[in-house]
Amino acid sequence: MNEKNKIQSISELFASRIPTLIWVSIVYAGTIILQFLKEPLILESSVFTALFTLHVLLHWNSYRITQKTFWIYFSIQSALVYLCAILMRDGYQAVLIGLLPILIAQSLGYSFRVKRAVFIALISIIVFFDSALTVGDRDELIVFLPIFVLMLIVVLAYAILFFKQVQERLKVQSFLEDLRAAHDKVEELTLANERQRMARDLHDTLAQGVAGLIMSLEAADAHMSQNHMERAHEIIRQSMQQARRTLAEARRAIDNLRSKSAPEIDFKEAVADEIEHFHGATGIMVTKDYRFNKKLSRLQMEHSLHIIKECLTNIARHAKADKVYLSVSSQYNNLIVEIKDNGIGFKTDDIGKDAGHYGLLGLKERVRLVSGEVYMNSTSEGTAIKFKVPLTKGEHI
């Protein structure tokens, strides 16, 4: 038992002090009455009262003493019981029958070790027989020995049940504390996941949309500087459409944060739209190979589209490529998406290290959220990104 549980257990033992105090008060009164009925002993009664009071005080503060001085405490208490019995020659039966079972039961609660409790019980029995034979005789011992044994059985049975309840309550409290800690941890992880989700959605809607607008406007500016007004106007019209599309996606992302429901979309059409938007904004040719005919869950579709969009956005912003290959297929009940370009590449070890550039980091997070795997290979001759997502449903569409 650890230190915390010991302290809790001792605090639980406080509940047993009031009934014990009432019981020892009855023992004290009975002893005094028995003694005074036969022979009033003022001096012995005064010393007995002092010793009995010391015994009660030690018992009341036992939780402070038994932590480090277990043997000293029970040795002193046994000696006090013995002296009290010797002083009250006509009331010693009440002392022995009333106090020794309580002392043995108390050892069960404070030691948490069977050997200690057995040793205290042996000492108490020795005190019982020694004081009984010293003050009384065999005939008296034979008479009240069964009473002592009966009282000992009753008190020990009560003590065992009481301390068992204490242990069960401690276990319940420990379980509740563990449950509370687990609940707090779940709340913390939920908030962290929600923040990551918001960061991904903001990046994949506003950040990517604005980045696409900037690239389109830069292309329009270049055409205007070369007096290619018709092409510049066409790019501006496309930019306006893209701005509306970005606004719609931002609103949809906000709605998804408020509600987990999302409109049904066709994955093949959505991939084709992303390729068309990419080609319209950059002029880069995309070779598409779509060989996928299975059904995706809403979560798988949402994250897969964001991953494809992130890859295309990074190609447009950083790769300096003029050719892109995009393949969508299924293999062993997995969605397989592969995107290649012939650009300048990047250092895969630097992912997530540059402040403000979290696209590929978000890509990895999205793959992890759908229990998928992602593979990246980048050289100076181009980049290849491949990710696979296990399908929860294998229905054909």
C-alpha cells in the first residue's frame, strides 16, 4: 500500500474512534462501579483514572503514533491495560474483557500485516492470563474466560468487516481518481485535436484559397504587363470564381465545425474539379489516371480531397514543375493515391520545422486520422507522394 492510500486509510479509521470512545467509557464506568460495590479504593481509583485517561488519549491520537512507532504504541497500551487491571482487583474483569479485544482489533487496522496483528494478539492474551491469575484465581478465570473469548470474536468480526469496508472504499476512491484523471486527459486531448482540426481546415480553405488567388493575380499581372489583355481578363474571371469557391469552402468548413454532417459529394468529380482548378490557375498539365470504383466514408473522402489539394497547391507554389501525374486506384481494399511532378523537389526532413509552413505537416495528420500511410520521395528531379487509406466499406459504386 502506497503512502497516499495509508493516509486515506487512517483518515477512514477516524470513523471508528467515536464508538470506541463510547465503549471504553462504559468499561471505565463498569470497572469503577464493580470496585466500589465491594471495596472503595480512592487512591487506586485515582491512579486507575489517570492511567485509563492516558490509554484513551493514546488511542485517540494513535494515527499520529503508529506510523513510525507501532511497537512502542502497542507495548505501552498493553502495559497500561495490565496496570489498570492490577489496580482494580474487583473490577479487573471489565478492564480485560473491554480493552484487550479493542487493542487486538486496532492492530488489524494499523499494521496492514498479519504477523504484526497475530503478535499483538499473543501479547494481549498473555496480559489477560497473567493479570487474571495475578489478581484473581483459576475459578474466576474459568468463569469469565468464555465471556472474554466471545467478546474477542465479536469485536474481531466487527473489526474485520469494518476494515474491509475501509479498503473497499479506498479502492473506489482510487478508481474514481483514476477515472477523473482519465476524463481530464480525454478533455485535454479532445481540445488539442479540435485545435489541430481547426488549423487544418483554415489552412486547407482560406490559406490555400488565398495562395491560389495570389498566383492567379500574379499571372494576370504578368500578362497585363505584356499587353495580353484578353488572357489577363480570363485569369481575373477565373480568380473571381476561385474567390467565390474559397468563400464557399470557408463557410462549409465553419458549418462542419458546428455540425459533423456534410453534403454528399462524388469523389471522382471532386478530384476532377481540383485538377481543373489547378490547371486553370497554373497552366500546368495534369495526367490523370482514375481507376477507383469503391465507396469512401465521408471522413475518408474529406481528408483524401484535402490531401490531394494540398499536394497540388505545394506543386504550384514551390515545385516549379510543368508536368504532374495523379493516380487514384484501389489495391487490397485500400485507396491508393499517387501524385508526381518533375519539379525541383524539397527536403523531407524539414517538414514542420519552418514557421508558417504547415501544409505537409497537416497532410501527415490527415493521413493519420484515417489510419492511413504516406510515403514521400523528393529529389532535384521531382517529387512523388503516395498515400493509402484502408477502406472501411468495400462497396462498389
